Amino acid sequence: MGRFYSGDIEGKFWFGIQASDDASFFGVGFEEDIDEETGENIEENIVYFFEERHISKVKNGIEICKKELGINKTKIDKFFKSRDAYTDKELGIFLNKTKIKAKDLLVWYARLELGNKILKCLKKKERCYFTGEC
């Protein structure tokens, strides 16, 4: 079971890697999801609304992710193209890193994926609205 996000962009937060509020890294805080009928907070969801004016923040966050990943981004791309499933140990061996360091890199990798989706959406629609499960 995983936590999903949906709206203008859709996907799944990386289990054990990515927090539900990870999009906040790109400069926009989340809002609570309010039930329209009762006015109460739906505690299982958070809402993000990025606007065109946030593009520079999103681009800055993407650049930070790329810097943190460095050459490892290309290696991780290659790793995932060659398999459907993996273990932290396999990734660590492939990257010549400890399991902990490999997992740390995956945090940046998952974040970069989310940031790229947000940026693409902003360029296409001039806004990016989505709800994430907590």
C-alpha cells in the first residue's frame, strides 16, 4: 500500500523514502484538505497549489536536487532501467555506496522526480494543484 497524490499531477510517494509533504521543498507550503460539506479537515490529505509565480522556486529546488545527486543521478537512472524491483543493498552495491548513503540519494532522486512534474505542469497550465495522502 502506498500514498498517492492526484490532481494536475499524479503519482505515488516513494514508500519509506518520500514524505507526503515533500513538495514543500519547492517553496510552497501545503494546506489542509477541508470537506466542503462539514467544513472539517480531512486529516488524510494535504493540498498543494503552485502558481506560475513559483516557477523560480521550483527551478531552484530542482537545481539543489541535481547538485545533491551529482553523477549519481545518471547511475540511478541506469539502475532503475534495468529492473522492476530492488533492495537497498543492491542499489548500494551498484552505486558503490553504503545502504544508508544510497537511501539518502533516493530521497533526492524522488524529490527531483516530483519537482520535474510540478515544473512541467506549471509550464503547461500556469498552475499546479494536487492533493496528497498523508
